[in-house]
Amino acid sequence: METPKQTSTKEAPPISKCLFPAAGYGTRFLPATKATPKEMLPILTKPLIQYGVEEAMGSGIHTMAIVTGRGKRAIEDHFDISYELEHQIWGTPKEKQLADIRHIIDCCTFSYTRQKEMKGLGHAILTGETLIGNEPFAVILADDLCTHDGNGVIKQMIEVYREYRCSIVAIEEVPKEQTGKYGIVKCELIAGHDDIYRVSDMVEKPDPQDAPSNLAIIGRYILTPDIFEILKNTKPGKGGEIQITDALLAQAKKGNVIAYRFKGKRFDCGSIDGFVEATNYFYQK
């Protein structure tokens, strides 16, 4: 299996769209998420999904594709103008508190589609095909909140994509006993790099004794459009769900998946501990 290389001087197709799978129930945060999408839970004064959108914007992406589900209308309302609210606070000091979200609304295009059944992350990404089309795209899972004083994680990954022109997954080391929470990769460091790996295998949520490494895929991806056709032919895997790791494995067997150990800090805001840690971190900043 050969590491994918740039085969011509022609530029790689640009990444112009970011997909946000946002249809999950957020059961770990019940009862808070009974009527509020988990993506709208705030870290200080901003909801999780806004941090993700700002990260995508920081990489030059301005087309946001969001896969939602029942009870997720608050996401659409957040990225829309609220005339009544703005009228009430117009001319007051509170007006500046909407400056960031107004900038996002003015600069970005948002499109939405619904995932009618919860069949896993792979199925959610496949549901977004109608919004993405036949082009490479980024994926951000909003409950993985990432921060870095320099380039954001997606921007870092786009630079790797431009060199290798294949699917890219963000990875980080996790404690061996936590491998059952993640997709785990088997990979080899590419010569001349200390943070870019060739992926040869990956396993969804393996028991620690079965894990090929302790390098875990986190909620940032660059995917090539052939992933949609692969997902259509991917059978349900662990938990009876369509797993994105199974589809990525089909690409990896052809040498078409690179793992990138990103620069920055990640908070698992899908867990209460990670959510509290992120809140404290951003408060201190």
C-alpha cells in the first residue's frame, strides 16, 4: 500500500463546505437536552456549534451544511436574524454582544437537511450528500471543541489535504483504557514528518486489549466525495450503526487515508467532565 502523493502540479480541489452532523439526542446531558439541542449548549456565552462554525470560517470555509433532526430548530434560529431581539437592544450596550453572530450570518451560507433515523455518524454524513455534492469537504463534530492560538484544526488539516489529496482524520493519543470510546487507527509515521501518518487499519471502539494503538480519531475530518458511494455500500457495524470508520477503512486499504496529529487542545464536550473543563478553560482565558 503506497502513501498517497501529489501526482501533478495542479492544485487540489478546494475545501469550500463544512458538514456538521447535529442530529443526535445528547442523552448524556438529559434533562437539559430534552428540548435543547446539545449543539446549542453554551460554553460561556456561545453555543458549541458556533465555535465549530468559527473554526470553519477561520479556514476560509463559508458554506455550512448542517444535518439536523427533530427538535433542532434552535440551531436554524441561532444562525438567523432575530428582528424582535435586535430591535429591543438596538442602541444599547447589549447590541455589541450580537456582533460575532451577525458577522457569521452575513458571511456564511447555511443549508439544512434532516436525518430521519439515528443510524450512526456514517449515516449522518451520508445524509449530508445532498448538501455537499461531488466535492471534498470538511466535517466538524461540534461536541469536540478544539482550540489553538494559531491556525484552527480544520485549517491545519486542509494544508495536509493539499499535499496528499485524500481523506484526512485528526488524531490524538488517549489513555489505553479509553480506546472503547473512539475509532482507533493503526498507522505509520511518514518519513520527514512528526505528525502525519499513513493509516493501514482502523477499528471502531475496540476493547483496550484489541486496540491497534492508542491513537484516536476525534471529531475533525476532511473527506473526499467518493466516501458517499462507499457509505451507501457499508453495512451496519458496531452497535448496529453505519460507522464512518468502516467507510474510511475501505479508503485506507487503497492508501487513501492520512492521520494528522493536530496542534491544539480538544475538549470532549459530549461528556459532562469535558464540558466543565472547557467552560473553566475559556473562563480563565
